Amino acid sequence: MNILVTGGAGFIGSNFVQMAVAKGHRILNVDALTYAGNLESLKNITRDSAYVFTRADIADKSRMAELLNRYEPDAIVNFAAESHVDRSIDGPAAFIQTNVVGTLNLLECARDYWLALASDMQNRFRFLHVSTDEVYGSLGDTGAFTEQTAFAPNSPYAASKAASDHLVRAFHHTYGLPTLTTNCSNNYGPFQFPEKLIPLVIQKALEGAPLPIYGDGRNVRDWLYVSDHCSAILRVLEAGRIGEAYNVGGDAERENIAVVDAICSILDSRRPRADGESYANQKVFVKDRPGHDRRYAIDAAKIRKELSWQPTVNFEQGMELTVQWYLDHQDWVKHVLDGSYRLERIGQGVSA
């Protein structure tokens, strides 16, 4: 397939692009290269004839229309998004601009492009929108999100993604655009920008800094290794039912404090502190962030049943792979920390 990927220089996007190229797809990567986009994450395929990069913003309508008409993709996979909850607390407007206005613009361009295609290409075309389980809000001690769970977003980030999901659905039902949506749980793995929990804790631990744990550390997330997520997206793109949404989870619920402890244990083994103490001694509990959802859990029965997909990397394996990757790629970390973000805490709200 010829696939136009938006946000392909980000964490999940870059992992997806590499996987798709390895499987024989041809990729046009469109990325605005904001602070979390980094072409170093793709340097191993920059000379591959199946890969092309262009810098553009999905909110630039004329540019996106021009790219669609020039490259004639069989599919669009939309990763482009502002994605960090803490940043959305400090500056929600950027999230509305990219996640809502940008997605709307991309949908309009895709609709116009699709309507002008010959019938055989129309039948083949897909628009796949990558979203999050955060649109569903917060769970109690039991239960899991299904594709029928009502949206109840509690952060500006989640609200912006919920709005974009609704727009994708509306463009299918109103215009017939062949859309697909995936809602994933928390991703982790190589090339994740170190503002997110796992790479942040790894980096702070190595620097001897305090390891901040929000609130009581008992907030629960379902963790999904990024390569498993990418394989799910490809599977949905290949065989998903048009107009449907698919939840993608790792079947790996963990409390945040357990995630931090797992990182400390692996680092104790692979990169011991000079003083012989455990990295766990660097843990500190800090004031919780505003509106912090208590628990997420994904019911991925639909994608398992319909598309025969399931995760292949369990949490323990994924954490070992992830910690080792960051140990082996400290140059990458130093390059992405270019001064605009220096591992400081953000997202404490106006009152802070």
C-alpha cells in the first residue's frame, strides 16, 4: 500500500513507519516536527526508496491537499496529535488546534481526495485515526473500557481526542468516508519522548534525580508495548470493518508505583548505582496532577475476535527491552532534550 502517515516522526508514528516499511508498504511521512517529533528516530530508513518525508502541518489545508494529489495514497494513518496530559493542563489551546482543528482539516482533505478517485481506488482507500483510551474517562476498581463505553474525557487532552474521534465517525456517517479508529492503552518502548512516565523515570534515575510519583502512586494504567500497538494498527488497516472502532490493549494493568519499582529493579541489575544503593531510594511522592484519572483498563475482545490480533510482548519483557534501549541510546535522549524541555515537572494547573 501507499500510506500517508501523519505524525510519523513521533513516538508511535516512527515505530509504525519502520514496521510498515519493513513489511513492504510505501510511506509518505508528514510531520510538523514539533518538540516531540524527531527524525533521528527514523534515520535507519531515510535512504529507503519506500520512504519519503515532508515537513507539513495537518492544519495547512492547501499543503495537505497537494500532498494527497501528488502521492495518491491508498490510506491515511493519522498519528498527528499533541499527546501529553500534563502539557494540555498548562496549554489546552494547542491541543484543540492540532487534535481538533487539524484532524477536521485532514478529514476534509481526505474526503475531497477520496471523492475524486476512480471507483476501484475509492473501494480500497482507508482513513485510520489513532486515538486513546483516555476518551472514556476513569474506571472504578473493576470493569474495562469497550467500544461501547460512553466518552467521558477528564483532561483537555482527552477532550480534544474525543472531539477528533467524533469527527471521524461523523465523516463516515455523513459523507461515507471509509474510516477506522483505534483507541489504545498507554504505550511504551523505544523512541518515546522523555516527558512520559517510563522514559522520564529512566532518565531521572540515571541522573540521580528524584523520581516523582503523583499522589499515592496507585493510579492504574494498562500498558501496551509499542510494536504490539503498531501491528494492531496494520491489522485494522488491512481487515478492519469500515466505520468501526477497535480498542487495543496490552492486558497489563499496573499501578504507577509498580511501574517505577520495575524500572528501578531493572536498572539496579543492569546499571547499578556507584554507591550500591537501589534506584528506588530516589522515589518521592509529589502533589497529584489536577483531574488525574484513577484507572484505565482495555477490553480488547473485539480486535482479538474479529481480526485475530493479540499482544505478543508481556509487561516484564517489554520493560526489560525498553530500559535496555534507553541505556543503549543515551545520545538519542540527549539530542531530543534540546532545551525546550529539561525533564522539569509540568501540568500542575493554574493554582500551582
